[in-house]
Amino acid sequence: MLARTQIVNTEASVYTCPSGKTAYIYVDVVSDDGSDVSITIKVGDGETDYTYWAGTTDFVSAKLVLTAGDVVKVATTGTVNVFVHGQEL
């Protein structure tokens, strides 16, 4: 597990690819109580964020390839648990 966190009604950075690395990761976002909530996954370079996925659901999983310095953010209007797993090479 590379990272895990809980997000409540906000946007937060959940993972940053380390310097000199390429990361092959999965970002799993799960509603804390199983209800559908608004979830947005963004990927950026620290200055500009791009929406990768947005919708209303109780679970979403994104498979990403990141380069050094890329930042993954998750935003929600509810409570979600975020799990980041994979490899940094």
C-alpha cells in the first residue's frame, strides 16, 4: 500500500509520484457507508489539475501511470476512503 486516507467533504492530495520514479498505481475510492457520493479524481503536475474521472457512485477504481512529480487528488461531497497501491520503479 503506497497511501491510504479518508476524505470528508473536501479535496485532498492522496499521492505524489516521487522524484526519479515512474509509478504504476491503482487509486480505489470507496464510500465510507456504501451510499452514492460525488467523487472526482484529478491528476496534475502541482500547478495544473486535470479531471481524470468524475461521477456519483459508491466505488471507483482508476489505473494510472505517473511520472515524477505528478499529483493525484480526490474530491468528494461525502465521506470516502482512498487506497493507493501499485509499484514505484
